[in-house]
Amino acid sequence: MNHLEAHINALRGFALLQTCSDSYLKRIAAKCFTNKFRTYTVIIPQGQRPDGVYFIKAGKVKVALGY
């Protein structure tokens, strides 16, 4: 399985995207990349605009204000 297929399969696992067509998921998957973060890593600092959408494949994320 190549990276594009892996991203499409992962995207299908999200309820928000389950009704999307294969061609639409392929367009989204083509822009996806995988990133791993260490525990307690700040992903988006408060006040900064995110540069995209984050889908959490595994683990937990805590939203904390005031850092």
C-alpha cells in the first residue's frame, strides 16, 4: 500500500468524511502528510492561526489556553 492509499484509508475512518466520494478523499489525501509529536509538544501556539487541519490518528490531544 502506498502513502496515498494509506491516507485515503485513514481518512475513511473519520465520521466527518465517511460520506465523501473516493475522488474527493483522493484530493484530500494528496495534500496529507503524517507527523508524530512528542508528549507535551505544542502543536499550535495560542493566538497563531493553524496552517491546516489536523486529524488525530492515534493518541490524545489536550487543548490548553494560556501557554
